[in-house]
Amino acid sequence: MKRLALALLISALAITGAVGKQTCKQRADEKKLAGAALNSFMTKCASDATASCDKGAADKKLSGAAKESFTTKCVRDATGT
């Protein structure tokens, strides 16, 4: 029973963390960016997301196709594209 409660708690925390993060696109829309400001913001945000996702892949000790797949999905999710 304790394992079930722990699993539910961990799941709830994971869902809460995922819901709280906004994508780059959502933040740009919130700031009402357009034109060059939008392009600059999205480029910087995608660069930051790539660095973060690469670190996540390294933390998980991924390499090769698994790393590429993880990083691609992570960046896509972070940027909202």
C-alpha cells in the first residue's frame, strides 16, 4: 500500500511540473512579440532548450540514435513547434 501511495505522489509531482512549464511559443504569445523580436526570442529560447535537453540526455547517459531522438523531442516540446 505504501508503494502505491508513493507512486501516486511521484506521478502527481511529475504532472504538476509538466503543467507549470510554458513553451517558448506560449511565452512569446504572452509577451505579444512579433517580427524581429519574435525571431530573436524564439532563436534564443530554442538555443537554451537545446542546451538543457543535451544536458538531460547526458544525465540519462544516452548516446547515438537514442540521444538524438530524446533531444529532438525535448526541444520540440520546449519550443512548442
